[in-house]
Amino acid sequence: MARQTFIEATVSISELKKDPMAALDSGAGFPIAVLNRNEPIFYCVPAAVYEAMLDRLDDHELVAVVAERSGEPSIRVDLNEF
């Protein structure tokens, strides 16, 4: 059964073994799907893309915290006290 990949660039596991950097370069900076017998077995994600994904997840978690706390009373701080 063929599974859908959400990536345009794919390489076979054999291609990855033969020349890992060429396989990664085929993605042109975007993630690639590594296939075994035409089935995706994992995705290779460039470091910059992975870091951006983590930043987005952190932002998403912060939005959830803000939404959760939006009903709480705010604390007023007088900065002149410091």
C-alpha cells in the first residue's frame, strides 16, 4: 500500500547509503523523504528547518499558555519601586 509523502524530494535508502550528501542536496534545503521499497521510512530535515520547526512549536505552546492565563487577574508592577 503506497503512503502519501508530504515532501517533493525523495531518495531511496540505497542512494542515501551511496552518497549521503548528494541525497541531502537533492532536497535543495528542504526536507527529503527516504524510501525503502517505495515506502517512506523517515524524513531528513536540514538543521535550519528543524530549528525553525522547534521555534514554531515553542510559539504554539506560548500561545496556549497565554490563552489559558487570559482569564486570570493581572498583576500591576510599579517599576519605580526597584
